[in-house]
Amino acid sequence: MNMDVVESDFLVIGGGIAGLSFALKAAELGTVNLILKDEFRHSSTQWAQGGINAVLGRDDSFSSHIEDTLKCGYGLCEEPVVREVVERGPEIIDELIGYGVDFTRTESGLSLHREGGHQHNRVVHAKDATGAAIMAALVTRAKDEPRITIHPNHMAVDLIMDHQTGGKSINENTRCVGAYVLRTDTRRVCAFVSGITYLATGGIGKVYPYTSNPRTATGDGIAMAYRAGIEVVNMEFIQFHPTLLYNYEVTTFLISEAVRGEGGILRDLEGRAFMQEYSDQKDLAPRDVVARAIDSEIKKCGGNHVWLDVTHLGRDHIINHFPNIYNKLMSVGVDISESYIPVVPAAHYLCGGLRVDAHGRTACRGLFAGGECSYTGLHGANRLASNSLLEAAVYARASFEYLAANLDREAGKPPTDIAPWVYHDYSDAYEESLVSPLWREVRQFMWNYVGIVRTDKRLARAMRRIQFLREEIESSYWNFHISQDLVELRNISIMAELIIRSASMRKESRGLHHNVDHPETDPALAQETSISLLKHGLFR
């Protein structure tokens, strides 16, 4: 059967702030195909509540923002990267305002929140739904841009690589020329070919059963690039947001860190404030400290959650600052002006990912990455709150600026003789019914063995289990007809293995990685963990 081939100058995979920002700029240079696994509303950017950092306050400074980021990164941030991202913050805010983002203002200018780990108020926000406001503006622009074609319900399955030397390893003669893409409504695969491919597929939150991430966060871009030979870095550093709403009806709703920034207090089930026992910064400690504290308190009391108290702030203040949170909880019967909020930690953000340089380039010509699926060196071992939207926008611009000056050298004309997709149509209803149980099993043992607190024994158990399951999942993938569920299960299992391998390699506790058997931070291990198919399990 013939396979459809769709051509463009640029292929952008993912439609959050990273993908949309790059697509809008790339449209100045050529045609863009923007593919979405689902719809725009199912992206991590859409769900971001807190905001985006920029040094705009009179008492703030670049040096202070840099200091906070470096301190939060526990010795693994790359300082030149931190400086570049921080110093471009104000121009990114101007750019977003130019796109039409309606940030919250006061009489004196933009309203600035403060979150954990920050010395100053520098979080630019749109009430408590900043991501939705950013997405609304960028999506409107993208839909109005004639050189951008948007393809919803298209899931990238594998990258198409042009190995000009006939080998399979990544080298100076290797070029990415697009991706095989599954049309999820028809379950047919087509080829999207392009001179430049930009991965903006987001994070890996669905590796865990409790996550703030949308259902699309299955590590697709990282898995595709890893299978193609691209280096993956620091996968052990997964930020668990301390305060996901604990509710059986609403399972992925975050209570923004800005709530604690405004004075919210964490309490145990007896109503006792406890954060002073874990940090001098109390409720405004960095997320890793707060998440471990909540995890410890939950285990002490044998419950399922702790409380977040904002009742002392007053109804008017709460509604003015957090209308989205207030209304959401009212819809499930919780009036947060009178009652405590039940919260639990949840997988939130991956600080590692695909290694990229200062221009967002991977080691493969023609392949760029941005946003949560990339590793730039900004976050180190822990992300400073609200740095991620800034990083995504800065690197989208950096990639565009590089390509505007180097497009002829970086991009080539894609080959037209793309190998057709080979379908595996063996059908066994009983075997195919095991996809959902396998998915649940991977996620549950990741939570139990590779969660907020880890041990050598648990990591070893997790490694044995994932190796067994990976064989079973790969067998299913290569035998059954392709589907979104099957591709996502395969990608989730690869993400789990990468996380376990990275966590097993780091024999210390640092930032988001806490191992009870190695509780101290080892200065000799202030370096990245790097994994590739060719260079397996070596410190770089």
C-alpha cells in the first residue's frame, strides 16, 4: 500500500509554548507542518498556572535570578546557559505581550508573584491560568499564519534518519529528514518530511500514576530520538510538584506554588504546620524539599494526603488572586476560604532530556529540540519554579536565530524515496487486551520504587522488572497493528528504563534525586548522567 508523504520546510512536533513559539518564527523562513498528538488544550503549557519568570521588579536583578537558579540546581546548572536565559527574560515577556498575552497588571505595571526558591517577586502571570493565556494568544497567531498547517490527532512514531554513510550511528553525515506519523483516527502511518525537525513533545509525567501532566505526556520525542541514537541526560531528576489536589473526581489538578507564595500553610492531618521542621524557608522552600517533607508526613500519619491552608487569606483575596483554583475546588465541594485543601505530591517536570546546544541543536543535523523534552543545562538537579516556560521561549528564539543565519548549511532537501511503513497485522484480542494492565503495572512500580525517595534495593527491583516488561512490550509492538495506546506504552516503558538507569548510576542524593542508601551529596559526582544506545550508562 502506498504511503502518503507530506512535505514542508519545517516539521514541528508538539504544540505547547516551545513548539508554537518556534513555529511562528520558522514561518518567516518557510512552510511549517505542526503536528499535535491530541489538541492544543492537552499540553503542559495549557495547564501551567503559576507563570513565567522575568526580572522586572525594582528590587530584583539578573544576578539574583541567576543565584536562585544556580542554588536550586544543586551544582549541576551550566552557568552560561543560566545567564543567557535569565537575561533574555524581559524581552520574552515583551514578545508574548506582542502576541497578545494578557498578563495581570497592577497600577504600577505587571503583577509579579513569588514562588518557592525565589528571593524576589518575579513571576509574571495571568491570574492563576498563565499557561492558558499564553496558549490562547499563540494558537490564535498560529491559526492566522498561512504558512503554518496544523495537524491535530497525529502522533509521531519514529524519526526518519538519512544515514548517508550507510551506517546506523549518529555522526556528521547523519541527517534527520522528518518523522513517521500515525493518524490516530485511521491508524494509518504517513511520512512528514522536512529540512528541519523540531521536537517539542513535552515531558514524561504519565510514567507515574499521580501526575499534574496531561495525558499526552508520554515521553514520545525523547523515546524517538533515543532510539535514533541521540544522547539523553539526567533522567533521574524528576520534579514532583508538592501540591496536587487529592480528589477521586479530579486527578490532575495542581494547586499552584503561588498559593504558598501568597501565604498558604502546609499542615498535617491534625492541623499542625510542619514545614519549619524541614527548612528555614518553611512553606517557600524549593519544591524538592517540600515534596519530600509532605511524603514524610504522609508516611508518618499513614494517610493519603496533607492539608494546604489558605483560610486566613480571606475570600476576596483568594478569589482575586486564584479564581481558577477557587472555582475548580468549589465545583467539587471544597470552599477553600473556609476549608483546608487536601494535597499530595505528583510527578510534574523532567529536568533532564535530549542534549541540545546553545542553539537547540541535537547531535544530529536537522534535528532540534526545545521545551521539557530537551536538556539545555538550565535546571541542573532541580528546576527553579517558573523557569520552564521562560526556557522554552528563549530556546525557540535561539533556534530560529541560528537557522535564520545558517538554514542552507543546516537543512537539506529531504529525500523523496522514503521507505514505506511496514504494518504488523497479527491480531489476538486476548493479548491486545493486556496493553492497559501493562501500562498500569509500569506506572505503579515506578511510583513505588522510583518515586520521591529511592533505595538501591528498590532501584534494582525496578530494573529487573522493567527489563522483563520491555521484552514483553516490544514483542507486542512488533506483532500487533499499530495504535496510539501501543506506541505510548512502548515509549512509557523506554522512559521508565532510562529513569531507572540514570537513578541507579547516581550514588548520592542531589536535588530531586534522593537515595536513602546514599543520603549525602558527593562533590565528585557534580556531573551529568548520560545514556545513549552507543554509550550506555557512563558519567560524562
